[in-house]
Amino acid sequence: MDFIPSLPTILAFSLAIFLLAITPGPDMTLWISRSLRDGRATGLMTLAGTSFGISIHTMLVAFGISALIVASPTAFTLLKTGGAAYLLWLAIQAVRHGSNFVVRADGERQVSPTKAFLNGLWVNLLNPKVIIFFMTFLPQFVSASDPNVTGKLLFLGIWSIILSLPIGLAIIFMADVLSSWLQTNRRILRAIDYTFAGVFSIFAIKILFTQAR
């Protein structure tokens, strides 16, 4: 079990992850947006996508690939441009096909489970702030000279997903409960669509101004 960090390290890491999990960001915004618009199942698939994205970021950090991306100006620019463009696209979709169109005429959801999963995955993977965060955050809890550093980084990354999951689930279930009430208050629902569009746009701008160093 050499890949498991010491108990004090795990406790300190767990506290930091909890604080980060309750901090709003593109992932949380997307969970709420999808849950309000298409229901709990779609919100859960979106959460699954963002969680899978975290696992990929963890592997990239553990094997040093994230450092190469940040070190390459071209790769980093392409990444943050793509991420900002994707968030802006989500903002446009929120305005054009917002929560007022929760269910199609044929009874099918607007977003399929697969599409919801991919939405969550791409929002997470295309956020350069997440790469920078994982590059600077995870290594603080391991020693570079530790022969088991890769295993410990992977463990901490997976542990972060496990710790964040209950918070994500709580947010999605609350949004799902609210969605039933909001269906009878269309004006409020439409205002929420524009709010989410604005939030996605703000995150897109912040990503564009993200610096590698």
C-alpha cells in the first residue's frame, strides 16, 4: 500500500478538496443547468462526465503530460481557445434552447445521456485552469523524491473524485427538485437560462485570460 499517502496528508488534502468542491465553477454550473433543463438523470450523466475528466487530468499530471502542455505556448493557446469557445457555445445553447424546452413533443429529453456525459467531459478537459490547478495542487501533497510519487498522485486524484461526488449529487438532486416548481414559473426559468448563459460567458472570458505561468 505504498501508493497511499500518510493520514495527515490525506486529511489536509480532503479538507482542501471539500472547499474546492463547494466553490462554483464551469462544472457545477453545467450540472445545475442540465438538471434544471433535462432532469436528474441528465445531471447525473453530466457529473459522470466531469468526474471522468478529473481522472484524465490526474493521469496527465501523474505522468507529466500536463507540464508539456503548459510549457508549449501553442498547445496552451489552442487549449484555452477551444475551452472558451465551447463555453460560449453552451451559453448560446442556453439562450436558444433553454429550460422552456425541457421535453420535446415526442417525450424525449433534449440531451441524450451520452451527450450529457460528453458535455461534462469536454467542459472539464478544455478548462486550462483545471490543468494548471492539478499541476500546482496535487504535487504539494507528495514529495518529488518519493519513489511512489506516481501512485500517490493517482490515488489523490481518484480520492478527490470520491470526496467531491456527494457534493455534486446533492447539488443535482436539489436542482431536480427545484425544476418541478420552476416548470410552473416560466419567466423565472427563462431568467435562469440567461443567468447561466452569462455565467458560461464569464468563465469563457476568464479562461481566455488564463496564463500558463
